[in-house]
Amino acid sequence: MTQRKSELTQLNVRVSHRQAPALAASLTTEASFSLTDESTLLIDEVADSIVDLRARWNTLMRGLIASEHVLYYRGEADE
């Protein structure tokens, strides 16, 4: 079996949420992101392979889901 050459892969995610700054804070050590306004979070991920990008996606989603749960239990999440 021949291994294929790795190619750079990229993922761009736009998240709209009333507490976008709080979600962004949860990603400080996990991803490259920017806030376009108080309710929109843009996340950019780059990896050397689709396998690495998938792992980054999973980590990113776990962080966002955990943050959303905390906001929900504090009564601050989007309804």
C-alpha cells in the first residue's frame, strides 16, 4: 500500500450565538478564531491531512458543546 502525500486541508466555521464572546473564550487554546460582532464567531482550522482536520473538528465541537451546556445551565444560552 502506498501512502499518499499529505495535503493541507482547511475548515471554516461560522457560529451565530447570542453569547459568541463566551464561546470564543472557550476556544482560546484550541483554535484560531475571530469575532465579527457580538453574535458571530468565525473559526478557521488548518491541518496537514483530513484525519488531522477531523480530530481538530472533534476537539472544537466538544469545546463548543461544553460551553453551550454551561451557558444553558446558567440561563444564558440561545433558546
